[in-house]
Amino acid sequence: MIETESLILDKAKFSDWKEMYRNVWSQPESARYMAWSITTSEEAAKIRIVKTIAFQKEHDTYVVYEKSSGKAIGFAGVEKLEPCIYQEAGICLGPNYVGKGFGRQILQGLIQYCKEQFGAKEFIYSTRDENTASNRLAKSFGFLLISSVAKIDSKDGHSYNLLQYSLKL
């Protein structure tokens, strides 16, 4: 579990399916810059939460809960690239929870977690060039751009550049 001022990042529970469906998975805005497509029914959301729970058993990924309400409002995670080098494995919030400083809290929490738990010396952050809020977040932390790779979105076929940033810890 990772705790910030306003958020708790913890493993998913089956009962999270409804809030994740309502707040995140059914929202086109949430999926816009992600590799996944929206979930279009409650039945599909129940299947998705079961898959999420299974995935989280093998990966360092979490559901994001708002402390004040206890609601599931997003997800985030990290993965090891090399010894002492970690990267975020996606940060996603529902559209009603964007613009409140939660992305900043999540990123800070993930970086701190990797430093404390794994002795991370470098943290990698990736985002699409068109995701201006995410790029602003990376720059506000002092991340430095290390690569730009042309990609094609598998959902709709549009091209974009995946920017990769590095922060020495």
C-alpha cells in the first residue's frame, strides 16, 4: 500500500468493480491516452475487476482510492526495468478526479515507494506527446526527456510520439 496526503494506492477488491466502471473504465477521457479500450457494461466491468485482481497478484500495480470518500478513482503502478531503474506502469484517473493534484501525489508516491522499497536510483516516466497535462507533470518534477518514439495507437490507428523521461534519484 502507498499512501499520500489525499490518496491510498492499494490492491483491488471485487467490490471496486462498480466505482472503477463508473469513474474510470467507462470514461472515454480516461482511456484517451492509454492502451486499453473503455468497458461498456457492468458485466464486462465485473470480468475486468477479476482480471485486475489476478494481474495485481503478479505486478506492482494498484487501484487509487480517494481518502475522503473511499472511492476507487483510478489506477497506477510501477515496474522494474533494470537493477535500480523503475518506471511507472501507467497512471490513470477518472475525469472527475483530474486537475486536483492527484496525479502529482501518485507520481510522488510511486517514486518514493521505489526509492524506499527497492533502492531505485532512476525513475522513468512515459507519456504521449499530445498529453499536455502529463508532460507538464513530468517537467514539474524535473524529469529530463530521454527519447521520443513514433507509435501507432492500436485502438484507432492514429500516430503519436511516446516521450520517455528520466529522473535521477
